[in-house]
Amino acid sequence: MYRSIVLPLDGSSFAEEALPLAARLALGAGAKLHLVHVIRPAPDVDFKTPEEDLAWRTQVREAASSALGELAAGLRKGGVTAHAEVREGRTVEAILECAREHEADLLVLTTHGAGGFRRWWLGSVADALLRRGETPVLLVRPWDDTSDRETAQPRFRKVLVPLDGSPASEAVLPHARWLREENDSSLVLVRVVPSPLEVGSLYGIPSVRVEGDGHRLQRDAAREYLEEVAARLEAGGTNGPPPELRVVEASSAAEGVLEAARVNGVDVIALSTQGRSGLGRTMFGSVGDKIIRGAVVPVLAVGAGVGDSDRQKSVGSNPLNP
């Protein structure tokens, strides 16, 4: 699945928290891991001469090259095929250019960085890379305090896959299948349906749950859809236990997915960045964005253009619309 992985780093300890996951994926897949730092002009410095600008760039390049070189050397000692490089230019474009040159199958980065060689930039960079959707992105949320960091080797023991019933949302399934087989993981397939109407009272009388035939039909259709997807996943003779199926009731899709992630104790959420709503409204722009910002576990975001060519037409309504 993955032959080439790009890990952007900004020189901060926050950004480097994506390193263990990137290294594990690269080692398991036998992929090359490319560590890249992008030098941009200092926005708050007015160099008086070209020589001053060149001296500053040279200093930053040397510092970044040394730091990334040490990281890459440490990874190679652990068996990872790792390379380090420093580029100049606009951050997003430089990362995408790096990904194209190395034919990257995956980008791995934290949701934000801080300090280091450059001022904070990975938050906006992550957003831009997701919206461009050229390469799948694995986003890791950094710990707020270094003492909170996990010391154990990261593992994807349980992978949650939210689906909205559309072929576009199923673009992530090949990636989820690979994670399951590579890490001996279990899959949790989730579809969210709207919660039944709650009729309350101002006089202390308990609220009444109004669940009609329409709601029951929605739940049944969602369950049948997940069963159909699970059958397709198992048809290839994959390893591991059968996928767990969860139909979740929630007031919004993002809330339902995040609650399912918490209740099921998953290690990663794998989702497509575009769902049933099509080009007019990407999943990342609505539901996916809320999931990424609210998740405490890594999120693998895959563009809808990447996936099985024979995805079947799905059934049911679109509960992943907010």
C-alpha cells in the first residue's frame, strides 16, 4: 500500500511527535521515509542586503540539515529507510512538490507545530494539504505536555471507519484494510443516523423519546449497508477478525463518530475527505473538519479519488451531512 512516505517537520518537538507513527508505517510497509523541512523567508525580518538574507538562509539550512540528518540516522539504525532534505519556498507547494518527486503514497504530520527553525505553521499547512487532497494524510495530535507523551511503540490495534453510504466515503477502505492486515488490527465500521426526537417538558416531567417507523427504517438500512460493506471487505480473504458494525445515533455526524471512537477505544480514525455531498461540499469542509479537530487519536484522511475502482453504489440516506 505505501512505498514512499513524506514527513514534514518544522523543527519543533510538537512536529516530531508524528515521527514514531511514520517510522512504524514505513518499517512495516518497507517504504522509504522522507523527512523534509521547508525554509521560508522570515516575515518579521527586513534584511538590508542580499548578503544578510543569504547568510540567514545558510544558517537555517545548516541547522535544519543537521537536525534532520540526526533523526534520519537514528531511524536507519532501527531499520527504516530514511532520508532527510531541506527545501526552500512556499511551505505547502514545497511539500507537495516533494511528495510528487518521491511519488509519495502518504503524508504524515502533526495537526500543528511550534517554535524551532520557523514560526508555527503546521496547523495551516495541514489544512491546506487536506483541502488539496492529492495524497492521503495521517494527522497526529501532539501532546500538550511532553510528560503526557506515550512511551510505548504506537500501534493501530483498532481502526474506526465512518461511512455515509456513498462510494466516495468508501475511498478509505483499501487503506483501512491495509492497516488491519499490517497491524493485526480490528476494524469498526460506523454509520451515524439522526437521534430520535426528544419531547421534553418545562414542568419536571421526563422527556419522551419519539421513535417512529421512519427512524427504525433508517437504522435498518444503515445496518444493512454496513453488512454489505463488511461482506465486500471479507470477500478478498483478508486476515483478522470480521469488522465490527456500529450504527450510532447522534444529533450530528461528527458527534456520533467521535463518541463511537471514544466508546470503542479506537487507535485511529480513517475517513474519506469527501462524502455523498460531492464537489459542492467536501466532507473535510464540514464533518471531516470537525472530526479531525475533535479527535484525540490520529486521523487518516484520504481523498475520494483514491480507492477501489469497483466500489458499488451504496444505499440509504446521508447521515454524515451535519
